[in-house]
Amino acid sequence: MAHHPNSLLFTRTQLGSAMLLLADFGRYPTQIANIDKDIIAPYKHVVRRLNGSDSPSFEKRPVLVFFQGGIHRKDGGRIRQILYDLLKDEKEVHFTFGRPSPDEIHMASIGMTHSKFCLSIAGDTPSSNRLFDAIVSHCAPVIISDDIELPFEDVLDYTKFAIFVRASDAARKGYLMKLLRRVQREKWTQMWERLKQIAPHFEYQYPSQPGDAVDMIWQAVHRKVSSRRSKVHRQNRYQMSQKFLNEYKTVRVFPFSKLVALWRILVSPFSYQYPSQR
């Protein structure tokens, strides 16, 4: 398990052939970590997960767009500063700096619960735990991270409960607000209902329960192993076919001398003369 971006920092080259559990592929060269062999696992959410029956509906979420977190970031995360400058004075928008302290996490939990859309913006690496905070708050995620890889995307269609926006589009003045204000109540409600259905897939529990994050990770490992096995079989068809035929010849072709010896053993009881017959 190498989930944190700095995990196994000094041993990655030795473990590059192993299947890694990662948050994303930021800071990893492709020969060590890549989507063909590794598993993307969700962050553990830090805000309280809502029960479906307690989740506020469209009318009870007065905030249109919510973000609270670090604003000054490197690489792809520079988009946070750009968006802050564009959105800080917009109505129906909560875009503020935040730290991972208990009080601010509590405030973020309340804020997400009362917001229709929650921004999940690239940080120092492509992913952020805010995506999973948004999911468990049933706040439709707006994912602005061009290089992000998502957990369980081979079995979950994120477009049913999240909106994807290219960083270059989000950086255009007025683009993001116009896009989100155009989302009608019916469409948002469809996303909200789907979020309530899939939120348990991102919940870490002990002991694990069917369909929770731990179970989903093991299912992903199984699918990855099966996929790798199929790929190996496809690549080695000719070689393995020849090997099988050669083994068949070795087993079935019986030397003549051994065949004669076996025949003598088998017929010897019939050629033995008992004392009464002599």
C-alpha cells in the first residue's frame, strides 16, 4: 500500500513490479506506477457521511458552489489560485482558505451539506480528498483536474454523479458559473440520488462490509489480476502452444524397450505353471 504521495519514497524502484494501491500517479514515473498494473484507492473522507434520509434536497442547499481548502499549490494545483480570483466575489459561492483542523472540518461538513456543487480541484497531485468529502455529503462534485485517475472507474460511471471540467475551460472568466447555473433541478436531483446510492462504496469500515471501500478495492485487485492474466495468455499463445505439444510428445511416446519389459510383466502370470500342472 503506497497511498500517500510520499509513501515508500526511497523503495519505489525496488517495488515497481508489485501491484500498488495509490491515490493517483502524481510523483511516480510510469515504469514504477501506471494504470495497467496498479489500483487507485479512494482517500478516507474527513467530513461526516450523510444518511440518505437526512440529505438536504435541492431547495435546502442555498450555496451553489463550495470550496474550502489550500489555495496556493504547485503544478496542476495552480488552478486553485486562478479560480479563487475568479469566484471569490460571486454570489452563491463559498470559496475560502481552510486548514485540516477539527473546527474547520466541522465547518466544511456543514458547508458541503448545504451546497449543490462542491469543487474538487487538483492540488499538489491530481487527486484530493475533497472529492470523497463531496460524495459522502451528496454534494455534486465538479472535478477540475486534467490528470486525475478515479477509484473503481471501470465499474462506476462518474458522469452520472459528477461534472468534469477541463482546467483551461475553468480558467475562463464566467465559464464555470454559467455552466453550473445552467444545471436544472431535475438533472441535479438525478446526480444527488446517484450519490446517495454510491457513497457507501467510498466508506472504509472494520470489519469490512459488502460493497464498502475495502471490498471494492479487493474486487478491483481481482479484476486487475484477471486482466493481467488474460494479457499474458494473449502474448504467449504461440510459445505456450508449442510447449504444450512438446510436453505431449514426451509423455505419450513410449520407448520400445520399456514397452517390451512391460509386456513381459503383464504376460508372465499366464505363462507360469502351477505344481499341479507339471
